[in-house]
Amino acid sequence: MDTGVIWEQLATNTAHQLDFIEIIYPPGASSTNDERMLRHNGYEYGYLLEGELEVTFGFDAFTLHAGQSLGLNSTVPHLFRNRGTVPARGIWFVHHDHD
């Protein structure tokens, strides 16, 4: 991604609507390079292994810390940012809803 974010596929034998990935957000990195929020069909579930990740979900913002997890409806505008000084690394499961 433009800001140095890495999403690496961990398994290729998942169903066609599923992504099982490792995410890495370097310090200062964001989901988008212009701070615009994203949305897409489906759901995301994540578990943060290291660091901290600021999550903006709709009108709410919170910090996800190592050892914490989240689940969100991806049709709601969202943005992930690493405002810390160490990389944020986690395991994500994304279910793409292609109705």
C-alpha cells in the first residue's frame, strides 16, 4: 500500500470469498495515504499481535492494543492508523460479501 502497509496472504486454499492475512502497519502508516475512510462489502475480524492500531469506525475511534481483537462490518466507513513508534502487526480474516 502507498503508506508502507503490508497485507500478506497466509493461505491460498481458503474459499473464494475469504482472505486470511497478516497485516503490518509501520509507525505513521495508515490504510490510505490521504486519511480517507474505506468501506467495502463484507466483514473483517482481526487480532493484534504487536503494537497499537488506531481504528476509526464510523464516527467512533478507539485504540486496539496487542492481545486485543475486533470484528467489524466493512460497509461502515473505517480507517486503520499506526500512531505509535513500533510496527503494528496482526492476523486478519476478511470475508468478502459478493451479493
